[in-house]
Amino acid sequence: MDDVRGLRWADLDAFGYFRVAIADLPGKAIQFEVGPPEGGLDPASDSALLRECFATLTPLTSVEPASYPESELPDLADLVSG
């Protein structure tokens, strides 16, 4: 906690960032990272503020399923051959 400089509201970064570590052998890990180019980071984004040692909060709305459209879906074979 000594390294945290404070708490800030922040918009989500346009790209986002994630990191996954999977260990499938004892003592070994495979790491996969994806992130935005360093030059394009918005200084007000959550990613930028996290890099500057701020904790961030971003209010989010819930994701809910929407109603299906009234129209029928096309036949998959027609889309592939089409």
C-alpha cells in the first residue's frame, strides 16, 4: 500500500490490457500478454494511471441480453456459399 499514490476516477483505456499466466508443469509457467502500443496511451485512462501507481475506479453499467430482432436469421449455408 505504500506504493499506491492515491485513488482516481478513470475512463477505461480504449484497448485495455490483460495478462494470463497458466502453470501446467510444476515450477513452470507460460505467460501471455496483450497490451496497447506504448505511444498511444491516454494519460487519463485507467491503464496510464495504474502505471503511475494510482488505484482507479470506473463506474460501469451492467451488460444484459437484448431482445432478439423480429426477423428470421438467414440460412448458414447461404451465407457461406454466397
